[in-house]
Amino acid sequence: MLRAFKFVIPIMLLVGGFGWMKLTKDFQEVPELSRLFIIIGAMIVSGIISYFLFPKNEDER
């Protein structure tokens, strides 16, 4: 559970923030609700990838 707060949540927030900035700046013709769904999907995918990417026990190293 600690791994989720240490790696996964911050990565998801970073992806959401950068995604929102990029979509708002460069793709204004996309409806706001669609942009929100795209960003939520990107946050979920990045969270799943980062959960499996980072090691479970760092203390064993």
C-alpha cells in the first residue's frame, strides 16, 4: 500500500496535470468532457504501468 502513495499516485497526478495543460493549450476544439475522459484514461493507464514497473520491496536491495 505504501508503494501506491510513494510512486503510483504522484505519477498519476503528473500525467493528469501535463495532459490537461497539453490538451487545453493545443486541442481546444475537443469538447471539455472528452478531454476529461482522455485524461482520466491516461491517468489510469499510467498508474497501472507504474504499479507493475516499480519494485515491490526496495529494502531488499
